Amino acid sequence: MTARMHSSSKAFENILWGESMKPIFTTSIPVSLRTRGSFAACAGLILCAMLFQNCSGSSFKIANPNEEGLSSTLASGGLGSSSPSTPPSQVMYQSITVRRLSNVELTNSIQDVFMSASAPAVAGGSAVAGGALPANLLPQALVRNGYDNQIDALGINLLEMTNLQAAAEAASAYVVQNFTSLVTCVPTQASCIQSYITATGRRAFRRPLTGTEMQEYLNLYNTVAAADTPQNGFAAVLEAMILSPNFVFRTELGSSPSTPGTAQLTPYEVAAAISYFILASAPDNTLLDAAANGQLATAAQRAAQAQRLLQLPEARTGVLNFMLQWADIKSASLLQGILVGNFPQFSTAQATAAINETAALFSNEIFNGQANWKNLFTSTTDTIDSSLASIYGTSASGGTVQLDPTQRSGFLTEISFIGSHSNTVSFSPVHFGLYVYGRLFCKSPPNPPASRPPLPPAQQQGTTLSPRQQFAQHETNPFCASCHASFDPMGWAFELYDPLAEYKPTFNGSPLTGAGSLPGTDVSGNYAGVPQMASQIANSQEAQACFVRNLYLYALGRPDVDPFDNTLSSAVDTDITQSAASFTSGQTNILNLYGSVVGSDAFVNRRGGSQ
């Protein structure tokens, strides 16, 4: 497709540097970058990222590409806040911004908008099931605050742009190969390409195209179709849309503020926000119609759309995208990499099966059950792959099984979770404890001292000291205990499992207890083993409220503390508190919580505009 772009570079250039980008891209862009179709897309998107990334009002900042993930996030502040509260007269929301789609969102959007049989190309195209991009063409983006959709981590560089261009070419090749199934009108008729551009452009850009945009895409089609074929003309339009900043980025700039200093998202921005929060993909036509008809203005209207979307098959993928990140489950390749040192036969296929097991637990409890948050921690019903059955001590040949409730309890005792948080050499309570402390209770450990001593050395073959004995000196040292006493006790339950999650309650013939506690929480009593600890967490209102905070963090794409002025966004915190009160009282299940989030003021308001 790239060669065809060169032959139609002027038409392609007019789109990439079109009307919607004119205020941004000026004549300062070298002409040499504006005369090569696909390379112009690279330059355009990178400059767009530089100008828009993390914009707050009129201030622009470039994201740091070398940001830490969950462990460093927890170690340096977690999800909590020690910032002073904003005075009541200064109600603070998140800043207005332009945010790049995450790679998961880009992949889903390309497949749903351009490659699916349900894509709005032209009515009637439904003979194929829908295409999928090649695996890992758009690998997971950088994780910050525990999630891959955080605004201040999503820049774009030349490598990512190259990957996106490859994705555009793969999508266009799929459309050409399945053209007669996806496009049922006569491609040489003007109404056919006009319908395609109008319908597909509306979903791709999450709004109707402007007249100028419509004409530029028509010009591109006509240029390529005349020099090549109508099918390749369609493909050229598709590639240009995917490489457009209007597709790769979505705005949260809002309309004229009804309250000084506050900008309310436009109806189409609200539609996009709801869809990417729930589906991790582009809004469907029903949601866009609701935006066009002013039917997303009230909390009830937005909650109703949320509940509708949650009934779609795609919702499972979108919700699981959040849930697996909340559980801090590593990718199959990373999980296999952690475990293969001690278990050389453990394959990537088994790692994938382990992750699918956790996904099935979440999916079954949320969509097939009562969407009860507590069951995620206490369920002993699991769907396992036959290759993993022996690890769980069952002779079942896979499928749905009942596991031993004295050993297994929800996702915390599954291979994907234990493997994701294990030390590659020996057991350590630190990573497990930090997850419980930071992700499940939203607590921030003190910053470690600069001259801190190292953790106990890894166990060597034949070592007689158990991990707990090795850590005893570390935990009793006041220099170490000032931090580790907060979260190490939360991790000792997992000493009863090897990194592959096999239950092993002895060490060198001596029993292990799995004894610990949850200090500083509303369930600070002692426990023995993961099932007891999981039950305490499941019944903790503090942990339930923390889950609500995590869902808001994911929905808004940034923490509730504004990174630019370090003041607590009090309006966001108020909405989180209200949603959490309903959730912890049992009035709201996980699915209803999504409606509560999209119905909140924080979801549709941003800080910006006239003061």
C-alpha cells in the first residue's frame, strides 16, 4: 500500500495535514516531510503527540518515555494522596487534554471499525466473521499507575508509528482480500465510496466528518482508484483514516464552560469516553446517535448506555482489559519468562492458558454470576486447562472444577497471579505484599531510604533456613522495618505456594504456616493462608472502596491527583467517595458500578476554559 501512497501523495497529504490539523501544523514543517504519504503520517502523528501530549489548558508537556510500572508506582506513592484538600470554593476536575489511544484501544478500534463484518462500511456486508490484526503488531504500551491507558504515559515515537503503519496496511490488505463480502455496493458508483467514507469516518473519528474532510477523502479515493483499482482506492482511504491524528488521538477539550474554569465534554467526547472505558474500542452507531440527539446529557442517560454496552459480547473484552490489569497479571511471554527458570517445561501456551483461567474467573463472576466483587476473592470454582490440572491437585481433565477451599481462593491462588508476583529464584513476601498494600488497599508505603540494605540473598540449593527465617533479621532491623512492617505481613500467605502456584506447605520437611496480617486496614486481624486472607479482603470496605478508586483511575486515564499542580481534585474524590459508599453497602455490583462512574460529574467535566 505504501507504494500506492507515493503515487497519490498530494491527496494523502491533504488529509494528514487537513482542516482539523491546520491550527497545529504550519508551514514550519519541512516540505520534504510533507510530500511522502506514509512518512508524512509518521511526522504528523509524532508532532501531534509532542504538541498535545498531556496538554493542560494552553500548557503542553512531552511524556517521559522511560516510566516505571506498578512496583515503582507503589513504592513512590501508589494510588493514595497526601496532598492538601482543595478549598471548597475551588472545585477541581481533571485538566482538559488530548489523549492518545492505548495500543489495546487502537487494535480493537481498527478491528471493529475497519475489519469487522459489523463495521459500518455499507449496509449488507456480513459474509465474513471479521478480521484480526497479526498478534503483537501493536504490543502493550507502557504501564503507568498500573494501567496501560494513562494519558501521561501515552506518547508516540517512530517505532510505534511504524507499528501503526503496519497495522493500517494489514487492515487495508484484509479489506481488499474480503472486499466483496465487506462492501456490497458497486464500488465504481459515487454513492458507494461516499457511504463508506461517511459511515466509517464517523466511527473512526467518533464524530461526523466535516465537509472538507469528506472532500479530501473523496479526492484520495478518486486519485488512487483512477491510477489503480477501486478496491485499492477504498484501502487508501482506510489507511489514511487509521494514520490520521483524528483516529489515533481523542479529545477531551469540552465545550464552552457552564461554570467558570470548568469545561464539559462535548456529546461526542462523552460517547468516546464511555465506549473506551467499557469496550476499550470505538463507540458504536447507537452511542454516536445518542450523542447526536443530545441523549448523553444526564447521569441516567449515560448509565443506561453503559448498561446497554455491558450486554454486548465486546464488553467482556473491555472489562477484562481493566480487570487483568487491576490484578497485575503479566502477559503470557513475561509470565513464561518468570517461570521458565525454575520450570523449564512451562511453555508460553501454558502461560496463555493460565491467563485465560483468570479471565474466565472474572468473566464468569461478573457476566454470568451476580457481579459480586467478593466472589473474585472467595470463589473455589475454576475453569482450568488440562495441562494445568495437576498443579491444582485435581485429576480432572480440564474444564470447570471445584478446588480445595483450604488451598484455593479466587484469583489470588491462580497460576497467573502467583507467577506474576513471584521471585524468579526464591519466595519473597515483598512483591505480594506491595500488591495487596497498594493495589487492593490503595496505600502508599514510605519512600525507601537512599542507603537501604539489600533484601536477604536468594535461597541456595540445600539452604536450611526458610524464607521467613531469612527475612526475620531483615524485618526486625528498625532501618528496614520502618517500611517493610507495613506490607510484608500482607505477603506471607503466599509462602505456601511455589512460583507455579502448586500448594507446598512444607520447607525441608518443616511446616509452613502462611501466617500474616493486614496491618493498618479495617480488617487488621491475623490470618493463616491465602483463603483466610482473601476472605478478610473480600469483606473489607476499605478494599472495596479502593477497587472503586482503581476503576475511576482507569476510566479517567490518570490518577485523582492532578500531576501538573499536585492539588487534590476534590470533585473527582467526591464522586469516588459517593460511588464507593454505594458499592461497599452492597447496593451496587461491579456492572452497576460502571454506570455510577459514567454518570458522575467527574466523568464529563474537565478543568479548563475561562476562569
